[in-house]
Amino acid sequence: MSFWAIFFEYAAILTYLTVGFIVAFEAVLAMTGSAFAIKWIRRLYNLRGFMISVYIFYPMLWFVYFLLEVIPYIFGVNKKLVKFDIPMMLYRVFPEECDHCDLEQ
């Protein structure tokens, strides 16, 4: 392989990891009810765009959930384990849009 093919391959992988960690951290924080994360997501995304990002970075979401919720729960730092629930997180972040989607069906 040429230098540029390897360069662009690594650049794509590192971009996926970097953007994936950012989206995953904010999504997991929104699952726990963080007001800052909810404001950040609402400022940068609409419902459809955020859903697409969540599904693109779904493996990263599970990894970050494990780091932020499961490991602290195992070691006794968190008293309660927050459920991994994407629909509830989306409703918590975009309540008006989710209500509108429910009425369309």
C-alpha cells in the first residue's frame, strides 16, 4: 500500500474514534440526566441527526457506558446503575420532537 492510502485509512479510524467518544460521552451523560449534556446536544443536533450519530457510534456508546456507569457501580462509587435506554435518552433530550413523532403514527 502507498503512504497516502495508509494515511487516509488511519485518519478515518482516528476520526471515527475521536468523534465517537465525544458523541458517546454526551449521550451517556444525557442518559443520566446531565443538564449540560442535554443543552449541548440540543444546541448541536436535531432529533434525526442525533439519532443517526447514536446509531453510527453505537459500539462506542456501549464502551463509554461501561466506563462511566458499570465500572463505578461495580466498585461502589455509583449507588444506582442507570439503565442503557436510548429511546428514553432521546425523549429526555428532545421531548417536543418525540411527542410530535408519536402523534404521527
